[in-house]
Amino acid sequence: MLSMLLTGVAIALLATTLLPRLPLTWWVVRICEFPRLQFAALAAPVAGLAPLTAAPWSWWSLAASLATLGFQASRILPWTPLWPRQVKRAAPGQAPRCLTLLIANVLTTNRHAETLTRLIHEHRPDLVLTLESDAWWQAQLDEALAEDWPHAVRVPLDNLYGMHLYSRRPLVDPEVRWLIQPDIPSIHTGVELPNGDVIRLRALHPRPPAPGESEESLWRDAELLLVGKAIHEHPEPTLVAGDLNDVAWSRTTRLFCRVSGMLDPRRGRGMFSTFHADYPLLRWPLDHVFTSEHFTLKAMRRLPHIGSDHFPMLATLCYRPSRADEHETPEADGEEHRDARETIEEGKERDQQD
């Protein structure tokens, strides 16, 4: 009985590992991309116990669990210090070219605004991007940040998709766009650096594939790929930031990077898992900063709990176009660009069914 049970667990883990390889957008399929580390952690003891069970079950258990471990490791390892860093380390003394960004999904119902504002005043980032911020959060942030972060884009919503951007640096032609769905905003703006250069920031928070939100990942995928396509067609120094409701190693996020040519500063450094803040065994990286090849990374860290289900992220990036050639920029092939276009078109044409 134990041998059959262990084999059943091993095969179930392998099945959920392989399921996201299917070209389906159902949330039950796409959600299996999230807990890769957890699946690997479960497969490891199964592989260790398999030789202790009776044949032929032991062979099935061992083969399935090792296959799970191998596949999950291939996805996880690039987001560990065992992998080469994708974004190069910034050289010292580049302060006029650097920009510090704090990202915080505040959780609309969270009422511990002082915890977040205390962190903001402690770290004094150039940009503060909040997600899920409604009118109540806007009032708290305006009061705490208006003096030192005078430039702002405010989109207060009570549907969990409000967003606010506060900046110490001048914003150039800021714009709120509703890219795929009429109730999901995004912020697009130029940001003037201390040395006078202007870079582009795109702030996103697409709807996740999850019960009560969306039965499919189509609209999230379409929004990410639409932004990726725009970056590809209009290459300029760009940062993409926000709660993307997707993990760094997913099929969609990896395709976004190849279509856009954007780099992930976490690759080779760590996962920086930000969700769920209350459950250490169920965490994955949902809050992201992606950069074009024009930037190097000075620092990145996850900040302490603020009462939300997400941890804030803090990143300092330096605009160094002269070092762009040091980066290996991901590139999409013709088939991947076609897949991206088809996803965008379908996302625009189809209405979401909750």
C-alpha cells in the first residue's frame, strides 16, 4: 500500500509539473507554474524514499520524482545565485544616473499605511509605486508624501486595481492607459534622472488567473505581451514594474522578456518572493522589475511586512547605456512574435467570463 501511495504522489507531481506545458489558458493549468519550488521540495523526499519500497513501484516512484526534480530545477535555477547574473552589477559612483524604485501591493483592505510610509521615508526612493490603492490609501499617501514626492499619477479604484505613482523626480508626459480590459489601468511615463536623462517607466497590474478573478490567463497574458510588443517596436531605456500576477519563470513572462528584450535583475541573484507574505511555505515572486539593456543593478531587496499579503520590493538601477553590450538580450523568433500577436488580438476581442 505504501509503495502504491508513494508512486501515486510521484506521478501526480510529475503530471502537475508537465501540465503547464499545454498551450491552455485555464487558470487550473496556469496556476501550476507558480509553486515550482514547492513541487521540487515534495519530489525530493519521494525520490529518497522510493528505493525503500517494493519493485516495480519503486522504479516508477523514482523515475517520476527524479523527472519532476530535473524539470523544476531547470526552471528554478536561473533565479538562484548558482546562475550567471543577467543584469550586470553597477559600478560605484553613479548616483546621478541611478533611480531607486519601491513597489508595494498594499492590499486594499489593509489599514496600516503608517508602516509603508515609514519604510518610504526610511529608504527615500525616487519612485513609489503602489498597487491596490484606493481613495483611502490615496489620502494617506498624499498626506505623507506630498512634500518630498511632489510629482504623482493617481488612479484610485475600489476594484483591487487602483495604482499610484509618487516621484521625487520630474515625470515627463505621464499617461494612464487601459490596455486590454476597461477596469485595469496602467501608468506610462518618462522619468527625469538627476543627470537630466529621461528613461521610460511602465507600471502594470494585470488581473490574475484565479477563482473569483478570471477563469483564464488570456487577459493577463495579452496585457504583458502588448507592453512587450510596444517596447520591441519602440526601443528606448525602459523599466517595467508592478505586480504582474505571474511568476518570473512562467511561459508568459519568459515570452514577454524575449518579445520585449527586457532583462530580469533577479536572474542569478535570487527569487525575491513577495507573495504570500503570511505563508512562508507558499511564496513566489509576483512583484517585478524588468529593465532594458541600458541599466545595471546597484541593489535589490525585499522589504519587511507592511500588513499586506505582499512584501514591498526596493530596487536601485543605474542608467548606463555604454554598458548595454555587456548584457545578453533575450530575443524572440518569428513564431514567438506571431504567438504574442495572436494572444494580444484574442485578448482584445474576447470578453472575460468570470
